[in-house]
Amino acid sequence: MIAPLIKPIRLQGGTFYTFSSASEDLGLTFNNSQKKFKFSKFALLNIPDVKNPTLGENFIGLSNSPGAFAEIDGGKTINDYFAESFQNYCLNLESIISSDEFYDPSVDRTVSERVFFKWLKETGAIRFREATVGEISSTIYGLRWVEEAENSTYKRVVRYIGDINILNSVRNNFNAFSEVYIYIPTSHGNTPTVLFDTLSDANYAPNRVFTNQPANPLAAEYLFGRDASTQQPAGLSTLAFYDSDGFTFTVSDPFGATAEYYSYNTGTASYIQEGLPGFQWWYANPIANTYFLEPAAFGDATNDKFKIESINKSVEFTRSRLDGISMEFRPEVYAGINNVATGLVDFGKFNETAAAQSFDFNAVLIYYDLYDPANPSNSTTNLFGVLFLDNFDPLPAGGGFIPRFTKYKPNSLTGDNGNSYAFRINLKFDVNTQDTAIETSINDYNPYSLQLYMEALNEMNQAVTILMDNNMLVNELQIKFNELQDYILTDVSAEELKLKVASLEDSIVDNAAIFANTKNLLNLIQRNYQEITNIYANKTSVEMSYNLDILQNGQGIFLDKNSSGSVKIINTSQQFNLGTRPLVSVLNDFAANPTNYGLITGLQDFTNYLKITDGSPNAPLIVDRDVIIYVDDTVKTWEKGQVYRISFVNGVDLDNTNGKFNFIIYSDATDKLNTGFPYSAEIGFVTYLDFDKKGNSPIIELVCIDPATYQFAVDIF
């Protein structure tokens, strides 16, 4: 198994992502008569907004893992970044676990649901607390958990649990697929209590560590089974978002300035700098390109506060320790259902109680049961996929949100009307060669009108099939009719043909003399050709003149038209284009900033040249900060293959008693890369070590490889 490549969230309509583990159970259905596959449950989710929290809100932080921190840099849309997080963390982790050497495919429960909720909690989207006695029906079921209470800093994510009402297989001359119908009746509100269990098995257990170790070490940072040559069809990143990106507690700054830290002191509940006593992350020992499951046990719902910080960026979030998370679908575990006083027996009635209220949602989880027909009670419920109902809309301060649908529950006291929703998901995995069959499972709390609606849809589907078949037949008859009509000639058209044939006969008779003596015609052509050749060669009295005004000067090219009848092309560009200030001084021409010396210099045509004159013979200039050159490409833009050379008269000492410094060159003055900052493209980075190797006076050449992405090759002589 390799990590799947997905498309971004669609700009119109919903987007459905299927988990790869479901293919295991589909395979069992097709190849093993002892296991059957049936869609059974669904859950409605209110996916939080994507933004940085300020008061501990459960917003989605796409940069909350060290592996994702450097990849979320603001250069793409929120739809692209959300899809990258889902692909590069959630689906990649599922692929790595399913391909682990200790993975047991005979276990009925897949890892999809637990991986999905791990992704949500790692982004800060969901948190939990232990369920109380009034929320679970009996202690015999063990511990269960619910989401934190609704308040100003937390909005619950899982809002509704329901049964899938209707399954329909469609097969015609044009397509074959399965339809899954999801229905939320008017009388329903949210599920008052949603319980969660923590499940551990051979494939997903505490203390498990999953490291990407491909045969090619250079592919370790990419999605599982992928490498640098992988082309993502939608242009998304193929670099995996790991829990631990390197062997140390550091992360790469997304803007390329430096490497900083991520830290938290669980004893003092305060942020501290890396390297100081007490530094730790939620896992103790970092391992490059690795995912971690909770180190001790899955039943700890404690929250921790964490921080990842760099010079240009900082994120703070609250993270839940709970792991192995799975929704509890058994009604008997719920105190609100398994209660003699209420007489409730299923989620449908539970969602009609007074505690059920109106709610918002913007995503749907689809579940299926894997069961033995001989023993239907022995079944396992697994997550099949997730449907995001809309694309992200941007927020004014950054980030975005998926627009929400509001499910209103009728209120007899206020007289408010309710509403209902129905969704249909078409899934193409039907390989049955027999006639299609329809399985309808109507629960006792579903309205009879829904069954009639389904029957009407099936009749309409058959009518559409017949209509399309007849339409194809009519089109074929129309084509044949048109062909026959082209061959039928009326009396008028036949008479016109006779006149044209007679005209051709007269023309041939009139020119019979020419056709009879073609030798004279060829001689005439030969004489004309020779005469034209003599005119071009100036062998006749006719003089030729040329219009030289249409030839114009170009960049680096001068046209000398002083000689009559000729043009001399002169190259006016030498090897280097010096510009207005080819010689500059760090002390006199550079701006002295707190952390660097900076100079803005304009880009010229062709090969550019800049020489730094500071220092004296055998005594290079000693600096106390970085030296930065900003190449202004506002007027002149970079061309592929263009060279920018920088040299020194006496050199610059970057490694001295003041510290160790770097020589950096930036460009993209107009922010073509859409980072939000001018000069965000680092096109050259030369360290103090490179200066030491060249006696503090290197020759630096920047060669433009790709002007669109500001990719440069740096040569040091």
C-alpha cells in the first residue's frame, strides 16, 4: 500500500474522501463468503474553523505538528492546505500503519477511524473528558468519554449519529455505482450525548512508533511509497507531515530564515526555550520522519498546551492526550437510550427527545459494518470515508471555514418549524455482473414517505434509461437521413451540373492550343526565371534597393545603416552589465539594521556585476551581523540562465569575535510568490564557512534556473 494522492476541496459541491483500509473489507466481501460488507451508520460533524486560537479555542491549526509547520507558509489557498493536511498526515499515517511489518490484516477493525480522530486532535480540533454515570448506562461497559462541554472556547465536533436508511445499486448502459442515502428527519435534533471509546489492538496500540524507512533514504520525508519524482496531479505537496520531523526538537522555519523550537513544560505549564532544564514535547525522544501513538495508555483525556515558534511564525494550541478514539454506536451503552423509564431503543428516538436541539454541521462520516451472515450480532463498525459538504471560505483575519448547514428542530412552544436534510453519495465499486438489486432498510422511526420517495426515484431512473436508449436510436436515424439527403438530386441541381460540365468542355477546347504545345510554355517560364535571377544578382540595368527601416535596435544590439545597401550588426553588451553602482561599500552604502547590513540594488539586463570594496589589503572588513543584498526585480525581471556575480576587493570576515554570520541574497520585490512579504525569495545563502574556505573573498555567482519559482544555483569560486 502507498499513500494516496487526493484532489483539493472542490470549489462547488461536496468532496468525498475514502479511506484506503476500506479496500481490505471490500476484498473480504468479494472473496470470502464468511464476511459481508454493509453501510450502516453516519455521523454529522461541525468541522471547526481553520485559524490560530487566542483563548484556547478548538480551532484547526494546520501548522500544529512539526512536520507541517514549515510547509504551511501562506503561498496556497486554504482549500489546498486543508487537503494537504488530510493527505500528508491522516492518509499517510493510515498507509504507514497498514504497511507495517507487524500489521495483522485479519483483525476486523481497521485503523481508519482512530487515525482520523488522531488527526483531528493533533490539529487541536477536538478534546474530551471522561463520561459521567448519567451518560453511560452501566459501569460494566468500562470507561467512556464525551467531548468537552459547549462554551465560549469549545464547540463540539460530532453533533449527530444516525442509521443509513437506503442503499441502492444502479447499473445501466452508461455506468454502474452504488447509492448511499442519508436522511435526517424533521423531528430530529442533535444527538444529546455522543460517547467515545478507546480501542487498542495488534495494529493500533500504545507506545507504537511508525517510522518511514524506505529503501531510498532520500524518500523518507515524502509520503509513504512516494519520492521526489512523484507528481501530485493537483499540485499539492508530497512531503509527509510527521509528528517528529527530525532527530532533535527543532523545526524548519517556513520562510527559510532559521531553525527554532517547539516546547512545553508540563510541570509548570509554561513555555520554555529548547535546551533549558525541563524541556520536553508530548513524546520524549524525537525520531526523524515518525508518527507516535500515546506513550503510556489510551485512556488519558488530559489536555496540554503546546507552542511551536520561529522568527517569522508562532502557533499555540491545546492538545488532548486521548488516543485510539472510536465512536460508540451501541445504543445499550447510552444512559439516555438504555433506560426503562424512557422506553428508547435506538438513536432515532434519542434524537427526538427534549434534550435534542437544533445544530450546525458541515461534514459527514460514513460507516459500514463487517459481519458474519451466520451470526449478524458479531459485527464490527469501521469508518469508510468523510464527506466535506462545501469548500472553505476565507476569514478576514486569515484562515477559513466550511459553510455550515443548520438543522432546525420543531419547537411546539415557540411554533418554530423544523427542516430535514437528505444526501446521496454515489460510490463506484460495484463489480457485480448480475442484474442490479435494491436493498431498502427502513427503520420504524423513518416516515413512510421516504420509502415512497425511493420507489419513485427508481421508477424515474428506469424511465431515464429508456429515454436515453430511444434518444440514441433517433440520433442514428437522423444521421442516416442526412446522408441519404445529400445523395438525392433535384431537377434544379441536375440542370446546374449540366451547365458546369458544358462550361468545362468549352474551356478545354479554347485552350487546346496551349495543351497541344507545352514546350513553348515551358521555355517561356524558363526565360522569366532567368530574368528574375539576373535582377537579384544586379546583372541588368535594373537596380535593387532594400527597406532597412524595418530593422530596429534591440537590447545589446546596435544596427549601423550608414553604408548604402548594407547593415552592420554591432554587439553593445559586454560580458558584465555594471549598472549605476557596480562598486559598493558595506559601511557606507548598506543600511545598518539591528540584525544585518542591507542593500537594495536594481536588477540589470544580462549578466550583472557587484563588487564590495571594504577592508584593506590583508585585512578584510570585520562585521558584527549578517550581510544581506536585496535584488530589486521590479523593473527588470529575472530571465532563465541570467547570472549575477558578486566579488570582493579585500573580503569580509563573517567568523570573528563578534559571532558567526552569513551572506544572504533575496529577491521577489513584488511578491510574485504570494507569501505576503516583499523579498521573500531567498536566492542565495552563503555561510561563514564558505567565506573561510575562500580566504574571506569568494566570488559568488547566482544562476537563475527557474524565474517563475525563483530557483537559483549558487556557485562559489
